[in-house]
Amino acid sequence: MFTNSQRQEERTGKYGTPRVQYLQELVTQFQNASAEETKEKIVANLANFAYDPFNFTFLRQLNVIELFLDCLTEPSEKLVEFGIGGICNACADPANAALVTQNDGIALVIQCLSSPVRNTVNYALGALYYLCDASNKEEILKPEVIDAIKSYAAAGKVSTSFSNLAQAFLDKHIPQLN
């Protein structure tokens, strides 16, 4: 994590695949895959690369953020989970967050708040924490979204992670509630 070009070159070795090429191979495999399980594994792998700032430029270059957004429209709960996980990991970077916003991703992220999959909800809360800014507060801070986030904040006995993340969102974006 948080590697640089020199360190990446050392770790890859003389005959290793450069990071951008490896990520491109994953994207191509995803595009050519027909089996749902294969797609899920590839998106999970890409989502793991999305947490490292070293990869952010490559992910934008290869349209991986858009691939994650496309996954949010799939019927497979696993593709949705891994797609929103990738978005959550990547959108701490303002350029990646802007891509999510520009590609109408906020509504898709908000939809993930009602998922039956706990990880999906957690990732959606984390993504919204980073996505919410002056340019899109109106879209995110709708009453129904705030109510959902308040309910997660109040669910401390059910899920500490939901509660803590939801409360962090409220503290940052709606400080007048405190």
C-alpha cells in the first residue's frame, strides 16, 4: 500500500508485469468473462487495488471507476458489493470522487444503503462520507437519505461499524444535529 514507482518496480522484478498492464489485463478479463463468479472475483481484485493511491491514476486511465459504477446496476449482490467496495476505496481521492459524481453515481451509491448485504451498506456509507461536498450536498442530503443514515447511527447495538460510520457522516455533513 502507498507504494511509489521505484518501490513498485523493485517488487515487480525484472520480468514482472507493470501495474498498469496488470490492471488492464484484469479489465479485459472482466469484459470477456461470461461466468458471474469470474466477474465477481475480478471486481473484488480490482476493488482491492482501489485502496492504494499509487493505483488511482491507473484506475482512472482504465475506466475502472466506471466499471465499478456499472456493477452497481447488476442483479448480482456480489458484483454490487464489490463494485461499491471499489468506489468506497477509491473515492477518498477527490479526482475519483468527481468521476463518481460526473457519471451519475451518487444515486447508485444511495441505493446501496438499502441493500440486504451488510458490507454493501457499510461501503455505501463510507463512499457517501467522501462524496458529499458543496457541489452535491443537495443530492445526497435528502430527507430519506438522512433518515436512513440516522437509523444506522442509532443501530449501535446491532452493528457498531454501521453506527460509527453513520455517526461520522452525520458529524461531518450535518453538524447541527449534534
